[in-house]
Amino acid sequence: LKLEMPTVNLDGEVAVLATVPEVVQSLKSCAVTWQKLISRVLEEQLKKVPQGNGPLAEIYLWREKNATLSALTEQIQLPEVQKVLEILQEAESKFPGDLQIVLSDLKKHHMQAQDSAKFLSTLERHLKNLSTGTGVDVISSTIPSLLNALRLVWIMSQHYNEEEHMVPFLERVSWEIAARARKVVDLQTLFKQDIAAAKKKITEAKKTLEQWKKCYFTTCIQVEESGSKRYWKFDVKRLFEKTDYMVLICQDLYDIFQITEELQNIFIPELITVSENPKGVEELQREVNIVISPLEDLTFDPFSMESARDWAFVMEEFREDVVVKIVKEIFVQKLKDPPVCKHHPAVAGAIAWCRSLSQRITHTITRFQEEEELLASQRGMQVKQIYLQVAEKMKEYEDQKYHEWRERTEYVLPLLLKDTLLTVSSATEEPVTTKKSVCFTLNFSPEIQEIIIEAKYMEQLGLPVPEMARYVALQEDKYLRYTSKLKVMLERYHKLMEMMSEAETKLLDHYIQELLRILKAGHKRLTWKSVGIGEFIVQCTQTIGKLELLVHQIHNISDDLNSRLLSIESTNLFKFPRSKNGDKHPGAKEFFDYVKCEQAKEVEQLVRKYSAIPQLLIEVERRVAYTNSGKSPKLASYYAYWENRIYQVLIQLIVKNLQAFNATILANVSQFQIEAVLSVPEITLQPNATEIEKMTVQSIQDCVGVTKRFVRWMRGTCIECPPQHVKADEVVIFSFYSDVSQSPLIIEQAVLITQNVQKLLASLNKCLNQWKRYDPLWKSDQGAVLDRLAAEKPACVIFDEHLQFYMKAAQEVTQQPLIKDEQFIRLQLAPLASAVQEYAKSWVMSLGKLLNELAREELFSLQDEIQVG
């Protein structure tokens, strides 16, 4: 489509060219050609219709129109074309007027095509997804997104904001969704797939169709709420009549596959094996296959509304041949174990199940009666005969179930109501006061509740209920209230018994016996027919509450006692002095004296904590026995329990501290220092190993001796034993020391500490052996050695060797490490090194003096020789 341009020269001014007749005549001819071309194009474009039933065809049409009209419009906008129009306008030609009308039409239709193509293009992605996407995407995303985009087109477009344009487009969308559903539910392949896959596809198609309608009405509301005055008041029948019909067909197809699946579940190989009439089951299975097979080869389209009557006839035949037989087979096979609905009791549920099956076939037969040609046929008569036989069997089954239940209920219910409220589940019914106390169980038979539920459902089924069962059913709320309160009461009772330790059980024996006496009425005297059940529950609950309060009070005091004992057990009895002046350590005696002094301070704190314990036990006595003497017989075992706890805590106190002391000994952190000294003729430790061992042993004894300050209580009390005067000058105090000191754990730990210290001291003594090479410095007789040298008068080189040896020894000593840390002891070697150095220097001085004397003698002797000569 190309506009033919004029052949005359258009160079020059418009006003001048408009006065040249040859130019004007040539342009008029050209304008006529343009007018005809544009008119023809517009006429052709207006006649075009979408090539297809779907919405994409309409989008492609507008896109094509826009492309064609845009090409013409772009040529009209060319400068030379505009100049032609200006010249003709200047020349007042009649042709430009007609041409302007055509150009105006071109502009109008071009804008319309451009607007439609632009806005409809926003729908293209959604429409393509609609035909190619998966079912989940289409249902959850594509359809809502498509309608939301359509809503925006309705609001913003200049063409599709009118019902006459929007409704046809929506019809095309509806057609596309219907086509998608047909594509998913392809009847040519549907019956050849497995049932699960077929049901899935049918469900997908049905949900897609339903989602289309649901989202449409949601969009209608959104359009109204948007403030636009142009609502979607479209013809719903035009949009949804076909898709709604397809939803019904999808449901029919789903029912067919569902029934087929039920049949497959019924006709499992195991059923044929155990059935009393396996040939009958196989025959019925063959008949069902025969009935289903025609559905696979339909001669019409079930989704077409024109075939509605044909499809209805097919469904009636299917139900006629299958439903009655299915019900019969289900009844026969499930007779002994009927499927009962949730919350339904066994007997009433079985009767309700039987009635529901009966209603299904009755409903089917009733529908057949409406179609006379169906029921009048030979097959229809056979179905009717099957129906009558099955209905009779069902009635017999219902009557049998009901009479068996009535007889059972009238016999067993009076016996169940004579049961006591509680049973005792311990080995003996006699109350015992141990950790494993008497355990009570609610004795309300589940069968009573079953009878109540059965009675209520029997009445709903219109069946007469025995008088006693009706009475019990009317009392259901009361029984539920009683059983609920009894359960809560028993839970509190058992929880309370579990809360108490054996010592507390013995302590509260009187209270427990009273509670058991009250509970005894529940498992000895009271039955579910008794009138005093409510009073019994109240009395039990009150007694348990009082005992709970007392137990909580005792537990609070016990927590305080345990806190004090934990504080005693965690006390540190070995506190060590810190190093003074940076790296300077205390001496051994100073170290052990410091430990003993600090230990004495801690002991005073421990004794104060221990002395406060009896007052807490007297508080327990006050609450339990209503006395505050500290020697109540009712608390004798309780006093003994806590005294034993104190003993165990003291054992732990000593063991933990000795373990900590042993760990300190083995750790590579020095705590005090000793010195290596020369005590001629031996090199020794100061203090020596024996003294250090004695200090260690004494420290252990002091630690264990702490328990001497913990005075024992008099038997059966929490009162400290007074000092006992054995002799006139001897007083004996009964403390925990005599028992604690004999503990194998403590003895073992004490021996281990002693052994470790001995090993350490042996190691320190061993490290002194390297100094024994200097023994000649002090073990040799210096006077004798010097006298021998003086007599021998050796050469100077001999003196030089001796001097070099002692000077080297003095120098070596200064280069030796003067501190050795071994586990928790620091060994100071400086005193030893100083002594060795002094001895070496003494030898050097003495040898020098001797050498000087010998040299002087020789000098004087030489002088005398010179004078004589």
C-alpha cells in the first residue's frame, strides 16, 4: 500500500505553486488516486473478522489492522504529501474537502486499531498460558490474572469500554476455557488411562471451569468498587451457559470413574478367594465391565448441550445397571464389618449404613420409574427384582442388629451401674505408705458410654430404646461431669503422691491415711447408682487440696534446707595465698599456715549455716505436728532423714575439697617455695621432705577435722547433743567427725594426696643430683691438699690446671637456672648456688696464696745463691 506521488516539480512556495494551473491539475489527479486507495483499504479492514473462535484471533486481527493503517498514516505524514494538501487547500480545490473526510476516517480507525491492539496485547501472555499451562497454574494464577487485566482494559481502553465490544470478547475467553477443558478431558484417551489419572484430569477441567465463573463475579465486584460508573452488567447466560453445562458433565464423568474405582476395590482377588460364591462375584464383575464399556465409544459429544438428552439417557442406563448391583455387593461383602461413619456407634452406625444403602437403590428405582421405557424393559424388570431381594435382606439385617443390641443392653447395663466408682490397681488393697503408694483408677466402663451413644442414635433412627438405657442417656451430662471431675481428682492425687519423697511420705503418714480412708469409699461402697457421688468428689478434692498445701509448704522449707546444704557442700576449704611482690612465693610453712587460717574462717560460716537447720525442721514440725519442740515423735524419721543428708553433704564437702587440693598439687602452677641448701656434706631441701609431708598430712587432717564442729543430734530429735563428761577432766562431743573420717572415699583421697606429694618431693630431690659433681669442693680436705702441693712444689702449670678447674666451677654455677617449678612447689636454687660458688672461690684464694708463698721461697733462695757466688 503505497501512495502514488505527483510527477510535477513541487519546489517553491505553496502560495506560488497554488497559482500554477498545470501544478494544481496534476495534484488534483493525485488526490483522487489517494482518496480511492484509502477508501478501499478502510472498506477492506472494516470487513475483516477474527479467524477463529478464541480471543487470540481477535488480538491478531487488531494487530494486523493496526499495522496496515499505521503504514498509510505514516505516508500521509510525509512532508511531500502534506505539501500537496497545503497547495490544494490554497488553490481552494473541492477535492481536498472530500480527501479530508477520508483522512479523518483513516485517523479515527487507526486510533481505534492502535488502542485495541495495545490494550489487548496485555492479555496475550495470559491467554497463551490458558491454552498451554498446567492445571494448577491455570486455576491459581492465569484466570485471576487474565480477568484482572480485562478489568483494566475495560477501565482504560477507548474501544473495549463498551458492552457491545467487551461481551463478545468475553465469550471468546469462555470458548477458550471450554476448549481447554475439552482438551484436558479427551474422551478418546480418558477411558484408556488409569482411574487416578483420569479423575485428576476431570478434576482439573472442572476446577478450571468453576474458577472462570468465580473470578468473573469477583471482577464484577472489583469494577463496582473501583468507582467506575460503567459496571459489568453483562448477559451471564451468554458467558457461562456452556461452561456450566460442562461442569455438570465433568461431575458425571468423575462419578463414573469413582464408581468404577469402588468396583475395583470390591472385586479384589482376595474377595474372590474368601467369598462364599466366587463365581457369582466374577459374573458380577464381568457384568460391570460390560456396562462401563459403552461409555468408551460414544457416538456424540457429551459436552455439547445439543446432546444433553443423549447423555442423560447414558447416565440413567449406567446407574440402572451398576448402582443397584454395587449396593448389593457392598451390602453382602461388608455385612460382617460395615463401614461406620465417624462419631457413629457400632450398632446404630451399621443400621444407618444399611439404611443409606437402601435409600441409594430406592432413589435409583424411583428415578427409573419416571422413565417408563427403562423400567418396562426386560433388564429393567431384572433390576427391580434384584432391588426387592436386596431390600428384604437389608430389613432382616437391620432387625437382627437392633434386637441383639436391645437384649445385650437390658442385660449388661444394670450390672455396669453396680460397679464401684474406683478400682485399686496396686498389688494389695491395703494402703501402704511408700513411694509407690496406692494407685486408684476410674472404674467407669466405656460400654456405658457406648450404650448412651447407641441409645441416642437409635432414637434418631426411630427405634424404641429400653427404659433404663433412655434414663442413663438422659443422665449423660451428669455422668460426664462426674467422670471428668473424678479424673481430675485422681490426677491430682497421683501427682501429689509422686511429689512426695519417701521421707515426706513417712512424715505425712497420718494425713495420707486419712485421705486413703476417704478414697476407700469410692472403691468399696459407692457405685454409679449412688446418690452421694458429688459429695464424695467434693470431700476428696478438699482433702487433697489441704494435703497439697501442706506438701508445698514442706517443699518450700526443703528447698531452703537444700540451698543451705548445697552452700555447705560447695564451700572452699583450701584457699591459697597470692604471690607477693610479683613472682615471690610464700614459704611452705607460711603457705600451710595461711590455708589453716582461712579454713578456720570458713568453718565459722559453715557452723552458722548448720546451726540454722534445726529451726527450719521445727517449722516443719509446727505445720505437721502443731508443736515446736524439735523432738516430736511424729518427725523422728524426718529428723533422721535430714541428719543422714547432712552426713552425705559433709562427706561430699571433704571429698570435693581433697580432690581440689590434689588437683592443685598436680597442676603446673607453683603455690609456695622451698630452698635447696648445702648442709655439708649433703645437699638438702629446706624445709626437708619429711617436714613438707608432715605439713601436707596436717592440712588433710585439718580439712577432715572441720566436721568436728558439726555436732550430732540426739536420737529422734533435731537438738544437738550436749557435751558428755566421761571423766573429771575429759569432755566428749558427739560430732560427725568419727563417721566422716572413716569414709573410704576420704581415706582413699588422703592416701592419694600423700602419695602425689611424696612423688613430687622425690622428683625434686632427684633434680639435686646434678649438683653432686661439685662434691669435691667441700668433701676434699683443703688443708691436706695444700700441704701435699707445698711439699711437692709442682710446676706452675699444675697450679694453673687446679685454678682453672675451680674458676670454671664458680662460673658454671652462675649459669645454672636458679628456679625450678615442679607442680605446685617452686624450688629456689640460689642459696645452693651461692654456697657452691663460695667454696670454689675459697679454693682459688687458697691455691693463689700457696703459689705466692712458694714463689717467694724460690725467689729468696735464688737471691741467697747469687750473694754466695
